[in-house]
Amino acid sequence: MSAIPCHGAEAVAGNPPPAPVRSASPPTTSAASPVPSTTLLQGRSVVQIEHNGALYQLRSTRLGKLILTK
């Protein structure tokens, strides 16, 4: 007679059941990574941004504020 491996409540002490297999998820881009405004503006006071077919303007004011308009 051959032994049948068991898991759960009937598992032999010292032999925990195997851990579930998890597939590695592909790396994703995180929106949480900050992008410096100097990278976006590149020395300009206004930059145009196209998003979903619409054109936006990102403007840096003299007081150091950013304004995004459509």
C-alpha cells in the first residue's frame, strides 16, 4: 500500500502544506513617481501637453505656481 500525501488538518506535524504558487506579475509604471516640473518645462514658461486628443497648456507663473488649462 502506498501513502497518499495529505494537506490541511491531517498534515503531519513538521511538514506544513506547500505554499500556493503565485505567478510573477509584470512590472507596471507607477504614477506615484514624481516628475520634476523642470523636466516638463525644460526652461520654458509654457508647455503644451496632448492628452486623449485634447491640447492642454501647463504654465509656470512668476510666483512659482503651475497652472494647467485646456
